[in-house]
Amino acid sequence: MHKQEVTIYDVAREAKVSMATVSRVINGNSNVRKETRERVEAVINRLHYQPNAVAQGLASKKTTTVGLIVPELTNLYFAELSKGIDDIALLYKYNIIISSIENRLMKEDEVIQSLLNKQVDGVIYMSNRLPDKVANAFKQTNTPVVLAGTKDNRDEFASVTIDYQKADTEALNLMYNDGKKNLAIVVGDPDTVVNKDNRIPAYRKFLADHDIAEEHIYTKINNYSDGYNLYSQLEKDGVDGVIVTRDVTAVGILNSVMDAGKNIPKDLEIITASATQIASVVRPALTTIKQPLYDMGAVAMRMLTKLMNNEEVDGIHVQLPYELLKKQSTLNQ
Amino acid sequence: MHKQEVTIYDVAREAKVSMATVSRVINGNSNVRKETRERVEAVINRLHYQPNAVAQGLASKKTTTVGLIVPELTNLYFAELSKGIDDIALLYKYNIIISSIENRLMKEDEVIQSLLNKQVDGVIYMSNRLPDKVANAFKQTNTPVVLAGTKDNRDEFASVTIDYQKADTEALNLMYNDGKKNLAIVVGDPDTVVNKDNRIPAYRKFLADHDIAEEHIYTKINNYSDGYNLYSQLEKDGVDGVIVTRDVTAVGILNSVMDAGKNIPKDLEIITASATQIASVVRPALTTIKQPLYDMGAVAMRMLTKLMNNEEVDGIHVQLPYELLKKQSTLNQ
DNA sequence: ATGAAAGCGCTAACAG
DNA sequence: CTGTTAGCGCTTTCAT
């Protein structure tokens, strides 16, 4: 970067006003006479002046930039959340610094620290774990944070989610009513708040409520091939209905079932807990708990703008409605 | 953002050195005596000092931030490119400001201008169109730009791509050798450089070389349902082999064919030109021109780091090798 | 090897 | 409504 060619000072000189007035014009401050404003604007256009956001940031202590923490870039679940975030960010003129934390090159807290050093005004956090170190960094720098599509057991961070327990219960119930009694749940990391405190308890409660003794919880099933390989186990365990948290995992199971010459949904019903595009284009199409991902992102970002401006927010834990979308991987259509 | 609690000045005072020396320590300048360095580092750790990147940016005129322009967030093609970019960016300690331009709320050049105002050190551009206004903005601000997975007819911007003409020719040839003589090409925007100057010419040349008179070029087919709806037309036109640029579009065609009770690849062969995960999990799996998306992103970002540091680059137009990956949507497996 | 001092480009009291 | 004056927190000559 070379020295900036035209600065606020040049505009001031050409328009025969002080920098302060130019600054007022830029920032839409109403305390400027119409004539003056127009004269300044004319000069701005003539010189093609563009304010230096870094200097603005240093002087005003606001960067109009928010950080986005995402576990993986190549996961449509986060991409769809991000889209909602991005639209609202654009609306409120915030830029987004995105940081994926899947990379083991740098530890998560270093990634977040580097974000904080950039003086972001706020953070949307989509990872399903929030280590103490990271939480402390947020608190120390007094940076507003909103969790999107995930939860934390500390109550202090705002969040936007769905009612995972209710959704899972409803999904299990659907399969149960289809006559499936040997139900299973397939998750990735069993220790995340969403899994440990919501999904798995809901599953266990369902079993208890229906006097089912045998529990089938499969953990650390993270991707397509994990799903594909899991089916032989499911078959061995006599599972006839399964709820899967990641849809690409569900597709792995789906393909495995079909390759084994079995039938979906007759031999196995599948319900996936996140409805990204991938769940709807495979055949048979997957019945899903349709989370309103775009809206969740949008609501999270909107809430963040309020927190950044110290506005009132009514309730920092928002739950949005989901929909149980019946497709071809369950019987009762 | 409140006033920063601990600044370089505090560290200087506590360590009994000048700000200049602290700055040298932070930036790894070797002109600091070992003892002094250690004393300063001790204070930095004790006070938990973190440099303010905004102030650094203003003073040094480098923000260690790059801009990423992406057409859509929810497209795995760009997501996989982005992952390669992100990994290399992390390696060289750059942050990424991502801007999607799918949003019609703000015009593209405004989005780019806002990025430039943030004083990004460079830009990776993934949109398939580069308007004059945008190109001029890049030139005026002297910001290095690398196009990733796309081309521009101006020769001035660096790019990382594959040889689209060669790839398409090879794909067409595969289908031709399978006995398919009524070949078609399906694209989105027909006026992008990649389509207009590469894919479509390659298709036409193939027809000419094989004395095929009838041309089937379908344009503005952008998404799953466009693809799904297109099949009736393809059938009417007697098309028996098709090359599709977007894989989700290809999946639309695929499902439409199957719903019509036809067979893939017997009745229709499909080759998709971008191998994202979605192409590999559907059944039948799609034969694809496998672009090395991750590598393309990584190479683009590496090249950008060189441009930002005024280092030598040998050739600003890089073509990476692709692979024609035969799956179940073509006969000759 | 270290320090003093002058900015980087802008905002924000404060005064008038 | 407008100008003056301090900074914001850091880097970077230029001396020494």
C-alpha cells in the first residue's frame, strides 16, 4: 500500500472548510449547512475521495467489521447460516472477517485473538465448542458474541437455535409411529452441548417414555464414509430407524443401505437433522428436521448489531421454529 | 469498543524502554539486544499486551488482510476454492474479509469499494465477471488481484484455472466414443469469459471436427430446478450426451431423467464440469471433470502473497492439471 | 542497539 | 453551523 493519494485533508482544502466539516459530511452529521454540504460533496466526487476505514477505525474505535468463526468452510450447514449473516451484515454495512478453525496449523484461541486484534466490533460464533480461553478473550475485550446454530453451557453468550430436544423427539416419534422400535441416534462429537445436553437426553427420554431398553447411540460419525461404513453395524444391531445429525453422513448411510440391496424406508428409516441442499437432491430424498438456517443466521446477525450498539434485546436466547419435512426416507408420507 | 486497556506505551514504560523498541520486539526486528528483548517480552506477557492491528495498519500501511470476492456463499465450488485460500492465508498470517456479491442490495462496485476502503492488501476474485468499474478500482488503488477458478479477457489480472477447452474436449470425446453423437452443453451465463471464450468454442470446434451439424447449447441454466426442468427439452432435442458446468444442475437433470423412467447412462450420458461433493454422493455418481479446487485456491493465495510483497512470480496465468473422473453417468467405465 | 519525534488519516470534544 | 485541537496506537526515519 502506498501513501493514500487523496485524504480528508485534500478535500477540506479544496472545499475551503475544515477537516471536521468534511468528516461531518462523510458521516451524515446533520450539523452542516446545505450549501456547505453540497460544496464538500462536489469536491469529494471530483477528487474521487474515499475515506480510509482503517484511520476511521483507529479514531472512532469502531471498525464496522465483525468476525465469523466457522468450523469448516466446505459444509453447507454453515454456508447457509453464513448467507443469512452476510445479508444482514450488508444491510447494516458491516464487513465480515471469516475464520475457519478446522485448520490445526493454529490453535483456536490464536485464531480468535488475531481476530480480536483486528478490533472487530462483534463476533458470530458457529463452532459447537467454546473453550474457556476463547470465552475469556471475548469477555476481556468486551466483544459482543452471538452463537448461531449452537449453544454453550455458560449462559452469558447470546444464541440463536432451534429446540433440539423437541425436534428430535418429534422425529423419533414419527419413526416410532411407523412401527420402528429399534431406534438409533448418530452424532459426531458426543461432548458438544447440543449433543450432550439436548439430543442425547431427548433420545434417552424417548426410549424411557416408550419402555425401550436397548439404546443405540453412535458417536464420532463425522462424514460421508463414516456414515457409509456405519451401516453394517446398524444392520447387525437390528436398527430400523435412525436420526442423523449431519446430512452428508445420512447420505453415506443411505447409499450404503442401497448398495447392500436393502430398502429405504422399509428396512431402515432415516431422518437427518440438518436440511441442506444435499439432503434434498439425493434419492430417495431424506426426511429432515428442517432448521431455518438462513433465518437463524439473519437473526443472529441482527441481534449482534443491537448488542454492538448497546441497544435493548429482549432475550438473548432465541429459538426459531423448525419443520419436520417428510420425504422419502420415512414411510408415513 | 472502549479505550484499549494496555498499549505499547504501557509496555514501554514498564520495560523501561521506548515505544520504538517494543515495536521492534513485536515485529521481530533483529536490532534488539537479547536481554532487552527478553525484558520486553516478559512485560508483554505479564500485561497480556496485544498489539492493535488497526493502529498497526494505519502506521505501516499494511493490514495483513485480503479480500475474497465470491458470487455465492452456498455453492460448494467456491467453498472448496475458499478452503485452499484460507489455509494458505492462515500460513502467511493474513485475515480474510469475505464479500459475496450475489446480493442485489448493493451493487458490486460498491461492495468492492467498501473492501478497498478497508485497505486490504490484496484480493482474490472468484466471480466470473469483472466489470470495468471494478477493474478500475483495483488499478487505481494499486491492489494486487488474483482470479481463482475464473478468467478475464483483460490480460492484466493474474489467474489460476484449468485448461477448460482441453478438459471439455476430452469430456466430449469420451461421450462420443461411447457412441453418443447428439452432444450438448449446458451453461449458466453464456457471456462469461470461461463460457464464451473457452467452453462454447471448444464445443463448437469438437462438433466441426467430427462433422456434427446440429448444435445444442443451453444457456441460463443455473440451478437444480433449471436442470430438472431442462430434461424434457433435452429429450425432445434427442440429446444423448451432455456436459454441464454446475454439478447441482447436473443432479437436477439426473433426477429428472430417472423420474422419467429413463436410464443413465444408456439414454443420456452426463459429465459435470465441477466435482464438488454433491456430484459424488448422488446415485448414479456423476462422471466429472475434476478440477483441483483446493489446490487452485491455495496456488492463487500463494501467488497473491508474492504480489503483495512485490516478489517475482513466474507467469501470472497458471493452469493446473485436471482429471476426467469416470463414474456411473457415462458408459465406458 | 536504542530513543525522540513526526506522522498515518481520521474522529470528537470543545469553543465559538 | 464551523473550526481548532487533541488524540487513537502504532511504525519509521533519523539521530546518537
